[in-house]
Amino acid sequence: MSATLGSLIRQLQPDWTITMFERLDAAAAESSDPWNNAGTGHSALCELNYTPQAADGSVDIAKAVTINEQFQVSRQFWSHALEHGVLSSASEFINPIPHVSFCHGADGVEYLRKRQAALAANPLFAGMEFIDDDDEFARRLPLMAAGRNYADPVALNWYDGGTDVDFGALTQELLNYVGKSSDIYFGHAVTGLSKQSDGSWVLKVVNLRTHEKLTVHAAFVFVGAGGGALHLLQKSGIEEIKGSGGFPVSGAFFRCTNPDLVNEHHAKVYGRAAVGAPPMSVPHLDTRVINHKPGLLFGPYAGWSPKFLKSGKWSDLITSVKPGNVVPMMSIAPKEFGLLKYLISELAANEHDRVTTLSEFVPLADGTDWELITAGQRVQIIKKDGRGGSLQFGTEVVNAADGTISGLLGASPGASTAVPAMIDVLKKCFPKHFESWRPALTEMIPSFGQKLSDNPRLFGEIWSHTSKVLELGGTPADQPVDHSAHVASPTTV
């Protein structure tokens, strides 16, 4: 998010001075690191929590459409950045991977049938397939088919136009661009910030290697510190953060160590979260492309730590408790019994239990083919709600009323919607400049200010152009491809 905002400002207002501070010694070493997240280009193509089923059996696609619209904005910005030298190579950070939804059981099959019918009628999802044929399932997903008992019916929603995104590589490329004319300090932590009478900010910064202390003056501050953002926003004292808290959830993935299995699977396959489990627990068997090499993840398996970052402190949670948020935070436990039950069960799970969960996707799973890796920390937002609080599972940008400071809280769908999220920051924090930036933003994002779901012709043009620039193949959005070639040569990534 910070790299995206910096690159936007660098292009819109090149005469402004930008200084960035990163606590770690490398860029994107926390949540944006490719092994710390699933790398799904979140466009709501396969994530079933974005298409809930109502009591009457209908499928609500409103949230899916919103998220897909946001991802189309990111695709357009990345394409413009490649065409204008901001980014160097598409394949360094984005690769074509089918996005697939998977359900089993009669109810699950019927749900996917209704979901595909509802989504495929929208231009953004045209070309999505419904598959309930066992042989076709085996052709497309041989690793998931081997040893499967089809007495339990299975179905897929399949979309060829999905992507895998290495958000670490993308962040590094954006920072390379920003750093050509800006100062970026690694190994530096912002320890405090205070507002001045003229509306500007004074930041206290420490060099973590030499312990040298710096004082920095800024007219505008953006806090894009992942789980660490909550503490910094609390230190700012802005009204908009009062009453907000955070609930950290750690995660882990199985990473496949058997190259033969990696080469058998070429898709991001998302299933349904267990009853009562939070959206972040949605299981997925996930093809990754990192440094041009294919990989395979399964997860997530939840854990718990009071740290707000993988590299954080054990005291992160307790020090985030303030007089204004203690009641909202304490009120969460009875409301989120399902989440607590899920976390307790995950913490009690052993390797056999984790392999059993994997076997729902890979029936012949052998634990010796997989290693458990720790993923990034996710700090879910707790917002004041009346006398209590409510737990949020999305991404939220907190903007001060005067527009002098902004910060990012939350997680999914996160980085996939970085561009529209940061444009919203620019609009709210720089209202006097925003209209003058509109022509440049429209050049970067041809659909700027429009809904592509309402304009099929424009969507078709933009989809074709961005697919070409991002090297994602030229298949029209409304035409599924022939998968026989892939099945014949499953090692191609």
C-alpha cells in the first residue's frame, strides 16, 4: 500500500518530497512477502465468502462485483506502470493462473451451480464455467482427483482469467521507482509522531542499527505498517482511531516439497470455510509462481500470537489496549464464539490433523511431501459499535478529518485492491489537488470513475489491453479455453 501510494504521488505531483521509513532491512519482508500470503489476485473469482448464499438459496454477488471492480483498477494501473517504465517486467510479479471454486456434497454442487449462473451473467465474470462431470474434474485437477471417491459429488466454478501475484516483487519494483527521486530508509523505526499547531507532523525516528535518533517534519503522513499501523495511529491521537483495537491471528501453510506434485496442479482452488469459521480460514490449494518457479501451498492453518507482526513484540496486543478501546475489545469474545472455537481447535491440531484437512483437496496426501511454514500475521480490526465492539475482516483506511494523516488497518482482500484504496486516500486527504489530478489518473486508469460491470464494451477493451501488457494471454473474458493441452502437459506453468 505504501509503495503504491508513493508511486502514485511520484507521478501525479513529482515536485513533492517523499521520505519512506521501513523498520526491517528489506522491502516487503512482512505480509507482502510471497511466502507470507496466498498471492491470489483477489478478484472474487474463486473466494466463496464473497458470494454468500441467502436463506432462500439465492447467491448474492454484490460484494464479488465490488472487489472485482477494484482489482480491474489495479490491473490498469500496473499496465500503465509497465508501459511507462515504472515497472520493468510483468512476469516478475504477475502470472496467469485459473481461479477455481470447489465444493462437494449435493448442497455444495447446487450452490456452485447457482453461483456460476449469477456471476456469469455479469460482464466481469462472463466465461466462468460450471463443472460437475467427474471425468472433466479429473482432466483439469489430476492431483485433486487421484484417489477421490465420487460417491460424494464434486463441482467446480472455473475461470481461466485469474492471476497469481507476487506482491513482494511488485512492492520492490514500485519502491525502486519511488526511490529514484525520494529517500527510503531501511532499518529505521518510527517511534512517535505529534501534530503541530500548523497541522503538520513531527516524527521521531530511530536507526535500529546505530540507534541514532532523527526528527522529521511532514505535511502529510501515511502509516502503511501492516499490523504495526494500529500502534502508530494510536500515538497520533487522532479522533478517528479512538475506540479501535486489533485482534491478531497468525497463520501457516503447507508448502509442497515434491516437484512431481507441484507439476500436477495448475490452479488456485478455493473451498468453503468450516461452519462457524471466519472468512480468513477459507481453505485453498494454491499454485504460486515466485522467481519464475512454480510452487504449491495449502492452507491456511490458523494459530495465535499476541504479536502484531511476525517480527513484532510479544507485548504488541497488551500495549494496544487503551481506555477508549478496552470495552470494545472485551465485548468481542462472547460475540465471536465461533472464531474462538475455531482458533482453539486449530491450536490443538497436530500434523495428522493438518494432513487430514489437506486430504479433502488431495485425497492421497502424504505428510512427507509437505512442510509447514509460518505465514504473515493478520491483525483484524475491532471497531467501536455502540457500547461494545465489532470484529471486522476486511481492509479499512483511517483518514484524519483534516487529511494530514492516513493509515491502513485490516487484511483481505488487501494488496489486490491497493490502487483503488490509495486513490481513495488521495481523494479524501488532498481534495484541493484531486480535480487537477483527474486527467492523469484517467490516463493511468481508463475506467476511472466508471463501473466496468455497467459497460461491457469498455470492459472488453480494457481486459484485452491489460491482458496483453501484463502478458496474461489473449483469451477474451467471455470465452473459456481448451484445457486438453494443459492436461497433456501438466508441467507447464
